[in-house]
Amino acid sequence: MPHACLPAAPIAPFFSSARRDGDWVFVSGQMAFDEHSRIAGDTVGDQTRRCLARIEHILCAEGLGLADVLKTTVWLGRVTDFIEFNASYAEVFATTKAPAPARSTVRADLMVPGALVEIEAIARNRPLAGD
């Protein structure tokens, strides 16, 4: 099965940035890494937008976009960040004009210092109507 990798992805444990299985693409949890593999963004809103941009970049390499995302799982470092996270998340997905993906959001201790949010996604390449 082909897999997608970000050229600027940090050195990480053994995993793929994404895996495709037929029409389905499973994107590993993305954090707000910059091109130097450092967490970028001082707020959870900034980091959320960066995480979703990374997911969009990975999906683009597979011929998909954020409108194709059906499910996300989100880990927040602080419960108090939920309102700001949710506003940024909604802002990004509203631009797709697609229904919002199903989502699970939990509070967790994140593995990278400075990370406030991590997001993974499942997307599907659906045929156009009439195909």
C-alpha cells in the first residue's frame, strides 16, 4: 500500500504519516511542527490551524482534501483550551463547505513539550455522483 510522508516531518518513532487502503486514508496524529521540527504557535488556535494544514498537505498528496475527512480524533493538553480549539477547528472545516467530520476530543498529556493539540484524521475518496 502506498503511504504519504511530509518532507518536513520530524524524526519520529516507527510510523507512517498516512496509510491508504483503497478509498480510505488514515492520517497519523499531527502536531503543530514547523519546518525545523519544532512546535510552532503560542495558542491552541494557532496550533490547531497548523495541525489541520499538515493534515490537508498529507491528504493532498493522496488526491484528497479536508472536505473528504469523515472522522477526527483530537487530543488536547488542557481542558481549558477547548473553546478556542473548537472555534479554530470549526473555522477551518467551515471553508470546505462539507458536513463537519465526526470527532472525538479528549484531554491527554502530549508527548512533545510545547504541544497543545494533536489531531488525527480518517478520510475517504468518494466517487463523484454519477460515476
